[in-house]
Amino acid sequence: MQKTGYYRKSGELFLQNISLKKLANTYGTPTFVYDSNSIKHSFNLLDSIMKPFNGKIHFAVKSNDNLGVIKYINSLGAGADVVSIGELKRCLKVSVKPKDIIFSGVGKQKDEIEFAIIKNIKQLNAESIEELKDIIEISKNLKKKVNVALRVNLDINAKTHKKISTGDENSKFGIIYDDIVSAYKLMKKASFIKPYGLAIHVGSQLFDYDVFYKTFSKIKKLALELRNKGFEVNHLDLGGGFGVDYSLKNLLNYETFNRALNKVFKRDDFQISIEPGRSLIAESGILLTKVIREKSTNLKKFLIVDAAMNNLIRPTLYNARHSIIPLQVKNNRLIKKYDIVGPICETGDFLGIGYSLQQMKKNEFLAIMTCGAYGSVMRSNYNSRPSATEIFIHDDKEILLREREKIDQLIAVDIIPNF
């Protein structure tokens, strides 16, 4: 029987029927492990909400750009939301249909816009008047039509971390509300632009019904105003940002989003798309790490592990607190309070501060939970550290998605000058 999420058997952590301790020993650490059942469960939850609206889910590739992950989510029925030509090419590599791809992002360059237009993607989301003018000029030069949606900055406080709040006028994202009519006039006059509606995204880690309701109400009001002025507004891209509980205390649900969606759009004829990333895959991912040693000072006890901020930067960048648990529970161990830190030469290199865990010993393993989104995708090679292995668990089988880099590979990238 397939299981959704992790579970313990004789104190040992498993995903589906795979021992994570065995994976750690086989592939080494640090290693990311993704659970296909968890991804499928999250997708089906959201898909059931969108079906009454004939809505389309577009996976936000920025949250995890592994080709195997993109391919699997696409096989479930999702399209893709990309923010660079690199992400777009990744999607095409695993046969995501261009008609199912949305291209967002504030800094699309000429070659990226040209490539997207030539490939006949579903839509380009223009994020400024200046960008819209570039798209108009490029499409005219190519003599090729393109669907363009306008990303609107609704100046809404998303009540989330300031680094993932994107919907107020202090952020770089979107066209301000007051300029949308002017932008639509530009599109209407352009020979090779098909106006494709409006797009929004006010931030990430959203749970608040009032934020969803206010956002959806405001975008609907603007869409109706544009229609009344004679503009074509058939599509509404409502973005993503659905929250995940990193403490694991609450199960994933889309209840507040669902309520707001039904309240605002239930009897409307808009074609709706959404762009979830984190909520589809965060809970599927676990980062396995090995204890290098324990270290004590007069003030603290540290667990020094082989994963680091180059593998998972969220704790130091966003003050994120992931659940961290042993791969093997030992009931006879004392409970100690640890700071869990990596080997990188930075004070900010920590995975968790002030965690109560059973006493851990050298070469034992920990699991850092909810790492499927914004984990490996934000990796670096700081301190010349290779990136982690990535494994996918599907139908009770382990599939290698990405091999661990070798130090020699990192060195080979540089060109040694002949001084």
C-alpha cells in the first residue's frame, strides 16, 4: 500500500517503502529526497478546487527546477509558470507543451522574449509599460502574434515576510493599477499583440482569507472596468503563494483560497489560471544530512552537520524554521538542545537554532523536513562545496534525479589564465 508522506517503522524513517537511512548510506549526504505521493496528493487537492472553474494549474518552476520534478508534475496535468529562458528551456526539454507555459518575471530580455514568442507559449505576463513596449516592438519585428497579460500591482499588503511580499507598490513587480488602462490601449493598437487578460501575485506563504478575498475582488473589479471600456479581458492569472506549515502541525489545505475563489468568481465567465509552487512540492522534500560532530561551549551545544546554507539557504535568508528529526529514534537517549549548523565559514550557516533532539552521535543522520521547494533550486557552490544528490521516490522505487557534483567538476569550470 502506498503511503503519503513519511512514517516510522521500528523507529526508522521511511518514505513509501524506502528506508531513508538506507538511502543516506547508499548515496551519501547531503541528499534531497522527494516523495511522488505527496506531490500527487497536493496537486489533486488543488485540482479539485479548480475544476468547477475550468481552471488551469501552472507549476511555478522557480520553486524546484529539477527536470524529473517538472516532468512528474506535468504528467499530473499541470502546465508551467517560468521566469527565465532557462526555466522555459527546462520545461520544453521534458515536453511541457508551449501552450501550457506562462512566462512571468520583471527582467525578461530581448532574446528571452523572442524565444518565447517563436515557441508559441500560452502567454507573456508584462510587468511594466516599458516591458510591454519591448514586447510590442519584438513581436512586430518577428511579425508574429503573442498573447500578453498585464501583471497588476494592486498595492496589497500580503501580511507575509517582507522578502516574499510582491503585491505592494514598494516592490519591483507589476504595473500599477492607475496605468493599466494606458497599457491596454497600447496593446489594442499593436498589430501583433493579443490582449490576454490580467495577472497578479501578491506574495508567498499566504494563509489569510481576507488577503485572498481582497486581491480577487480588486482584480475582478479592474477586469470588469476594462470590459466596460471595450477591452477584451477573458483570462485572469491569480498567481500562487499558497502557504505551507513548516512546523508540520497543520496538514496542507487550500481552504481560505477555496472560499475566496468561490465567493468572488463562482458565477463569472473568466478563464482562471493559478501558479502554485511551494504548496505543491514543499512537503514532498526531505534533506538528509549526517552529523559530523557535536560541539559544546559554555553557552551552547552545536550539532555540526554536512548540509549547509549552500544546500538550504531558507533558514538564514528568511528566518525559516524547518522541522528537523532523527532518521532513527533511540528511546534511551537524553534530550538535548542544539543549534544545528553547517561547515561553511559563516555565522549565518545554520539549519536550525534551538532544537530539542535526542542526543545525536557522530555519523548518525537527521532529516530536515519540508525542503521540496526553494531548497536545491537555491543552491550554490560557496566554499567550493558540491551540490547535493537528488532522489525521487515513485511507486516504491528510488530514482536518481541529480548526481552529487564532484569537486573536480567545479574546478574545471574556471579558465586558468596564462600569466
